Amino acid sequence: MILMFFNQLSGITLLGVWLSLATVNVFAGPGEDAPGLELETCEMVVPGTPLSVVGECGWLVVAENPDEPEGRQIRVRVARIPANGRVAEPDPLVFFAGGPGQAATESWPIIAGALRKVNESRDILLVDQRGTGQSNPLKCPELELDKALAQDWDELAGTTRECLDSLEGDPRFYTTTIAMGDIDAAREALGYEKVNLYGGSYGTRAAQVYLRLFPDRVRTVVLDGVVPQTLALGTEHAEKLDQAIYRVLEGCDADLLCGEAFPDTAEKLAGLIQSVEENPVEVTIVHPTTGLPFSLTFNREVLSTSLRFLAYSSDTQAMLPLLIHEAAVEQRFDRLASQMLIATTGLQQSIAQGMELSVMCAEDYPLFPRQPSSDNTLMGDMLEKAVRIQCGIWPKGPVPANFHEPVTADVPVLLLSGELDPVTPPEYADQVAAHFPNSRHLVAPGQGHIAVTRGCMGKIVSQFIIDGNSDALETDCMVNMQASPYFISLTGPTP
């Protein structure tokens, strides 16, 4: 079976920065006398891609269990990308990665280009959240795709136990709240008094938790793809995915060319779901990494995984009517199956599944409904079923009693949403904005998950961080944003 993991930044336009490497040792900090970490030049790479940036990296040693400071110690990876302009401000930008399970140093290159203006005047501070990247990663042993696809629900419990037994660390101490103590320790070690926060997807939860714990340390906050503290991640994924997909298909119906080429696509999707549920199809495709033929059973789970990750970005949402038509009318499942393989292969490389389970099982699973949700969505109750099996096994760490209460503060907060986001839709940001009196919520027209890389959104975010308020943001450029044109054929969108 395919495990349905949470948020990832799939489909985002990637922009890399290639720089030559030098090996030097420096003492970090905004001032010569600041306490610091010993850093050396390093390259930070997005797994499975040539995308990278260069900065200065070092290690922060912390107690795995904060209540036992003399107990087992772990190393947390800390990186800094120094401001490259003539004048450097004292407050850096701290980046919180998504997932849960992605590493800041491995995710930052994806959005570095959009926020390059910020880096002119401010350092970028990246801390791989404990359990991710190089911070004592809680990564499960990788399963061969053919074995993963052949698993049934009973075997999921066994592979979860195997993962748990393979880890070097106690999963109870890799929750969001504990990890934010590491982030603040890195801030202090580098001598920063105030910081600016940017969180994307699950990183918006991390940023809100940091803000609640250390409100006096925060100058501004950007929340992109917003997760409300009141939400148990995973409980609404199926519902919100359907909401986004059917809005995309409605847009196709209203589009002259798309509606003519692919009429009634929503009805075709409903029939396709029922068809592959009742009669799965054997499909042979080319493996995305080995280039060899690969056989799999195209069933409802493969269909939902394929469509789910296509739904994350406007660029790939534009392909949905074409691919659904191919599968429903022409019985062509190969391109959807290939998308599933690409998505799951990327997840294996970028997500630390053990850390993801530590967060999910401690923070979200206790709020899951006791009864499974309705089966009338594309994903049905597959995600909830997987979570119940895994969290029935996974150790659960401590979570503060007020963890799921809304965070509030007077600092300037900018919230971003994609109009067609399938996992953190605009209504989530509206819920969160209500608790920040000095906030502004911008919805990127026609866009999916994570807005900062789309159109002029990076410019707007940079202006907000540099100015420290949203009063004079130049947002007129957003009127030019729109969903990507629909693919009418495999040659691409119609001009």
C-alpha cells in the first residue's frame, strides 16, 4: 500500500543558486563579541535535485529530553546564509520547513530566489528541526516501491514497528514544542536578539508555536499555507482535496477550450473512482529513477495519490482534466501511475517519516474522530486508517495543554493562501488571522499550495519583512495572477 503522508512543497517552481565552495572556519554572530557556533562553509541541497545554496553550517548540541539536560545529547544542524548587501540588519529571517518531516536546509533553496531581496539586508537562519535533515534524523528504512505497493493494512503495523526499532533516538522528544526550544537556542548562540519568522505548510504550526513560546523575540511573522492550531492535521485532507479538485474541474467546464475537449470531467472522475475501486487495473510504466519497466496495480489508492499531488500546484492542476479524461474515457492509466511513482519517490527522499509520526501521533491523533469519516471522497478514509494503525504503535511525547488553542500576538503577521490550495485552503488562514490584530491575509488567485514562489508574491513578502508592517504593501500586481492555462493535449497549454 502507499502511505498517505502530509504536506509537501511538490509542484513549486524551483530556482537554484550555484556558488563555488570554500572551506573556512568562522565564529558566527552579528557582532565579534557575540556568543556563537563554529561554522564552516557548506552547500545545502534539495534531495534528488541539483538545486542548492551555499552558506555556513555548524552543530548545536542539545539534550534529547529537555527535562534531563545531562542525559542523551543530540546534534542539531544549524546554517546561516549571511546578508549579501552593503548594510545588514540585526534581525535574521528564520525559515520553518513543511512536512512535518522536511529539513530547513534541504527546503530553503526552493524559495530562496523568491526571497533574495530579504537576504540582501538580513541573514537567513536555517535549523533542521530535530528528527529531520542532519539533526539526528528519524528516517524509516526505505522500502522498494514494489514491496510498498504490495503491502496490505496488516503489514503496515509490522513496517511501522520495524521503523521504530531502527531509530537512534526516543521519538517522544521530537514534537514541535520541544523542537522550538532548539530553534531559540540557535538564535541565542548566534547572538540575535530579534528574528523574523517564515513558515510554510506545517512550518506555519512551528512558527506559531515559536511565537507563543518566545513572543518577545519576534519582529514579524509570515505564514504561508496556514495550519490553524485548532486543526488536527489529516482529519480534513480528504474533504479539502475534493474541494480543490472539483473547483479546478468546474473551471474547466467554464473554459471554452477545456470544456469542449473534456466535458463533464467531474462526472467522469466519479465514475473512474468507482471503476478502479471495483476493478483495479494492472499497468506497466517506466520507473522514474531506474528507467526500467515497472508494474503496479492501478487502484483507488494509486488514483487518489496521483491526483492529490497533481493538485498541489496550479501548473499541475492544469493537467487534471486531460489526465482524468485519458483514464476514464481512453482507459489510459500510465501517466497518472507515473505521477504517483514520482510523488512517492520524492517523499521518501525529503520526508523523515519517524519525525512525522512523532509530531502527528502526539499532536494530531488525539483529536482524530473515533469513527472513520465518510468514504464518499476521492481519498475516502485511507489516510485516517493508516494514521490509526501507525499511531497505535508509535510512542507519544508530551504536548502542552494549550497546544491546540489559537495563538495571538500584536506583532505584524502576513498570511498567504492559494485560492485553490488542496490542503491548507484560504478559510484556514481566515481562522488564524482573527486572532492576530495586526495581520493581513492575501489570497493568490488561481494558485495552489505555498504562494511565495508564485508571481509577485515573493516581492510582497520581502517588502513586508523589510518594512516590518503591511500598511503600505504594493499588492496591485496580484490582479495579474491567474491559474495556469488548461492542458488540452500533452504538448502543453493552449496559447
